[in-house]
Amino acid sequence: MIRSGVHKSVQSLEQDIRDWIAQWNDNARPFVWKKTAEEILESLAKYLRRISGA
């Protein structure tokens, strides 16, 4: 709804975000991390090394 939607005003976007939150909360489920903290930090370190020369 939010990604593919067309919003003609900030108020329209805000209402769609509120609607999405309400819908999510009706069927809430915990977020499950797919990577370990070490994997995330290594990925970030690689990215920072890559852009440091930019």
C-alpha cells in the first residue's frame, strides 16, 4: 500500500501509514533476525571499506 501507492498529499500518505500500522497490529508477529550480530557488523564493515575511497 505504501510502496506502490500514489499519494496526492502528506495527509493521504500519513493516513495510509496509520492504516498499515493498524492492520499490522491486528496480526502482529515478532521480527526474527536472519543473521547474527557478527554477520551484520561484517557486512557493514565491508560496505564502509568500499565507500571510504569514494
